[in-house]
Amino acid sequence: MKKYTDLLPTTIKQFVKYGLIGLLNVIIYLAVFELLTRVFLVHYRISNASASLISFANSLYFNRRWTFKSQKHWLRDLLYFGIIFALCFTIQDKTLTTLVEDYKMDPQLAKYIAIFAFAIPNFTLNKLITFRTKKEELEQIENE
């Protein structure tokens, strides 16, 4: 019976890949956010939602194909990934809104903090739920 520490090298590789895709998503997010808020003068919360949705599509595609190499049906992955995204987006949006409204932080600065409030639970939940492998599922059953 393997222990969770045996999965560590795989998890580290996945986290690095997730981080690279996340970096690309941050660039996409920031470009869309900046374009909407500074050029088109769209409210920061609408800009946040729009930029996040575009990053969501990119993230799902590349994490499904490259990071986790999912063999599960794409609709299943979309459903779980979407639910986790919605949860993490809520955390991100609440963080952003609190920093801007309550602490009077500039939205252009607050968005950087809010990105981290999204990224960590997003990776963890997707690793444990959306992209869990059969091997991990069997090991969890054996350990119960």
C-alpha cells in the first residue's frame, strides 16, 4: 500500500505545470482586466468576472490536457472544474471587493492579492476532486 508521500513527485510536477498555466492565465486576466477597466471604463467587478471567465476557459483546457492528462469525459471535468472555479471565484471576488470597498485599496493593486486568494484553493480542490486519478481513488478507499 502506497502512502500519500509516494505521490509527492507527481504532485510537485503537476503544481509546477499548474503554476505555468496559472502564470499564462494571470497574464490573460490582467490584460483583459486592464483593457476593460482602463480603456473601456468598465466597472472593476464586471471586468473581474469577464477576465476570470476567459482565464477559466484557458485554464480548463490546458490543465485538463497537460497538467493532469485527464481521461475522464470532458463534461464531467467541465462540471467539477466549473463548480470549483465558482467557489474560488467567490473567494477572489470577496477578497477584491473587501480590499477595494472596506480598505480603500486601488483595484489595480487589490487584484494581485485576490489572484492568490483564488489560486491556492483552486489547485488543491481540482487536484483532489476534478482530476483525481483512479489510483488515488483506490488508495483512498484502501486507507478508509
